[in-house]
Amino acid sequence: AADVERAMERFELGDTTTMDRSTPVDVSGILDPLFLGVGAETTCAVRTSGATECWGYNEYGQLGIGNMTDSPVPVPVSMLGNAVELTVGWSHACVVDTGGSVLCWGSNERGQLGNGTMTNSTVPAVSLF
């Protein structure tokens, strides 16, 4: 029961609530999605402007907002406004920017951010690709 209660507290739907839904709901503030990425308990969207926003669970910094606070609504990823591709993993996310750089944030316990460390990052870090 505790796992179910915690999952409902993670705001994955982005509609400002912790309620389960059986029908689609609008994500608060995302009117122009270009790409959408869904992780285990985090969701991110790249908007037509290139801005990236994430919402949901944030234990490892996977929202990319400089802290580890969960968010019920989309929040802008720190220092990022020119994404052209997006992928979201179990507890991390990556984008490719207009210059071709790969930037990742979130959990890095297995080196998944590609930045040469095993340290989590709460903001986008340039990958060594």
C-alpha cells in the first residue's frame, strides 16, 4: 500500500493532482509539444521553441531544475532552451541541442549521463560523446 500511495504522490500526469486517471488529461501549460519522453516516474516535453520542461518524481534530479523536489506541473529544465531531440530513461533524461551537443541530467549511478563521472546531476551536464 505504501508503494501505491508514494506513486500517486509523484505527479506523473502533470495535471497538478495526485489522482489516478482512466482517461487522458491535459498537461498543465504544455500547449505546443514537439517531443515527449516518459521515464519510470518522470515525463519531459520539448516545446516548439526548443525549451524543455519536466514534471513528476525528482529523487535523482531527473527534472533538471537544480534540486530534487518533485513537481506536479511542468517546470523548465535549468540552462536549456534549444533542444532538438529528447529521451527519458528510468531516472535520467538527455537532449541533443541545436549545436549537436548531448546534455543529460538525473541519476548517474551507472555512468548513464556519459560525462565521465558516476555522480548524479540536477542540471544538464555535457556528455562526452
